[in-house]
Amino acid sequence: MLIAIVVADFGTTVTHYASHKIGVLWRFHAVHHSVTRFYGLNGLMKHPLHQTLEMIAGVAPLLLAGISVPVASALSLAVAVQLLLQHSNADYRVGPLKYVLALNEGHRFHHLKWTGIGDVNFGLFTLVWDHLLRTYSYDPAREFSSADLGMAAKPDYPVAYLAQLAEPFTRHGACTVTSADDAANSADVVSAPSS
């Protein structure tokens, strides 16, 4: 089970990272970043094509290695629980493990709405890959509100389910560059240090 979690964590994290760097992937991943409040079920709010891509990247190596049905079932449950914990609005602390485990205390930095600032803490289960990719960020003094979430470059992203499914296929499906005011404001709002 631990091997399955490490393999799934690596594949999903790398795909998640690529989804912030490659425009066509971002179009589909943007659905997940369109949320404007902390809520456990946000972890499950994904475009089905992007969810499929992340699942293939995280699970294909395990399928090729012959993962057993009981381990695959346990992994599916672990992913669902982890996504709920990672995106929840619950105030729980794990002490120094916050530097290793990809829970909500650190994942909130990933959902900051400003381009570049939210490109941190991509891990599904752990932050190990973020430390290696140099994308880990945490600022204990940072306070969050719903005003910090979403996408500054696309504040009017559709909220209806069918519109979100269609958005990646539209001409305007990608985010545009944020304005100079947004960029200046984002520099003032967060100074999340990397480690």
C-alpha cells in the first residue's frame, strides 16, 4: 500500500505540475482552480478529462506492475479521503509534518489566485516532490479568505457544470495574462518563502 501511495503521488504530482506549465493541460485543470471558497469536495471538482489524465499518470505504473484488487481499492479510498482533507476548511494541525504531508494547511497556498504565486505545493499525498522541484512554499503568518481564491486572470470563469465542461474547448478557455494592477497587488498580498 505504501509503494502504491508513493507511485500514485509521484505520477499525480508531476501531472499536476505539468498542468500549470502546459497551456492545453491548464485549460482542463483550470476548472479545479475556479473555486472561490475552501470546501472539502473541491478536491473532487475536476474536469473529467483532466481527472482521467491524472488517474492514468498515477495508476498506470501500478497496473503494469500488477497491483492487487485489495490494494487498488484501498488506494482509491485513500485518494478520496486525501482530497477531502487537502481541500477542507477544517482547522487542524499536524505540527512539523506540515512540511512533508500535502494537507490543507499547505495546499491552500496552491489555490491563491495570482499567476505564479499559486504554482506551489502540487503534491497529492506528500510534499516530497515539491521540495525536489523547488515548488514548496509555506508562510505561517499568511491568513486566507475566499477573496484570495480562484483565478485573478479569469474572475468570471463559468460556475455551471456543463459550461465548465465546455470551457476548455472554447476560444477563450485559457486564462489571459493578469493586469499590471493584479500583478502589483499579488506582490503585496503574499510573500510566501520557498525552502
